Amino acid sequence: MADISKWSKRAVRFAQVAMGVRPKRQSAGSGSTQRVEQVAVGASLSHESFADLLLVVWQLMHGLGQRDAEQLLVAVMHYAGSCQLASPSKALCVRFLSKIIELQWSRSPTGGALDLAKLQLSDMVAGWALGLPKLMWQLRDRNLAASTAAAEALRLIGQRTRLLDAAASDTLQASLVTLFCVSVPGKGTVFGPFRQYPSYLQRTVLEAVSYCPRRSEKLSLAIRACLPEIASATSIGSLVEEILA
């Protein structure tokens, strides 16, 4: 058992460092606690290597203790925010975290032994989710795989999970506005990346919007400004009507 414990700690540490997070022990009175010190992302990780690493991380998260799982989740979120926008690993990160959210913050309890839905960790994961519209704005149409993964994650979070409370959902809507358009003094209406998306991605974004409770007037107006482009994709016309009703 001692050998297994030692191996698991080494495996967790290796995965953390590979994703750019170095654990560091810090004394705290009579005991000690572990804090996470972020370091530069390991640029040597290819897309294929990262995909293989995520398979290991998944197994470790579901095979070791709660604390190890939490530390690995934090490392994946760090890597998700640090890897290059154009990298295919960006979509992998989003899909991995989306699956974790689906299982751990589901509205219907999954009954698994792993329980990551703690208050502090929930706030961190919710913060990551609230940053997805900004990520999509940064990506525009340059990494459609990552943009699609982000839109699907937002749709899933609104449809199936309890991750975001009412206040967080309002914050999300404010961020979603920028995907459609914003009014800039001296420039007028500046359109976001939504108009550049293919129809399937436009539909996914609109489905994510449809699951937002108490949809804001500002978001509805931003969607209306994009109606000419949306109208060209007749398959989503009924969805737009439902959102704007």
C-alpha cells in the first residue's frame, strides 16, 4: 500500500507539472498545507501527448482520493487558460472540463464516489465557465473546434447542471452579448464573431442562450441586430423566434 501511495503521488505531481502547475508545500503553524504555484506551461506537450495525458488524468481523478482529483482539475483549468488559442488542445481542454462538470454538477445525482462540487471548487469552475464567451470572442472563427466545444459546454451547463446560480447566469448573459454585437462610442455597432460562425455553430450558441433563465433585454437586442445573418439559416428560425418572444 505504501508503494501504491508513493506511486500515485508521483503520478499526480507529474501530471500537474506537465500542465504547468507546480505543487509547493508551505508551513502553516503546527501543520502544513499545500498551495499551488503556477509556472510556465510545458510547451513541449504536443496535441497527441496532451490527449494521452488527459486519459491518464481521468483515470487518476476517478481512482485516487478527493484531494488528488481536485488538484488535477485545477491543473487542467490552468492549462486550458494558458495553451495557445490556435492549439487543437484548447478544444480538448474544454471538452474534458465540460464532461467533468456534467458528471459532478449534474442536476440528477450520479451516485459516484468522487464529489468535486465543493463551494470553493464550484466557484473556480463556475469562473472558468463564465469565461467561455470571452474565449469564443478571442477565438472568433480561427479555431472552430474550440469555439464549438465552448458553445456546447455552455449549452450543457445551462441545460443539465446546477453549476451557475441566478446571479452567475445573469453575468453569463452579459458576456454572451459581446458574441453578437456591442455599441461602441464613436464607432457605433461593432459585431462580434457570431455572424462569422457556420450555421451549426450559430444554432449551438442560440441553444445555449435559450437555456438562460430571465433572458435580458440587452441580449435580445444584440440577437435582433444579427437577424439578417440568422435568417439565412432557416433551420434555426423557430429557435430565434422562441428566444425573442
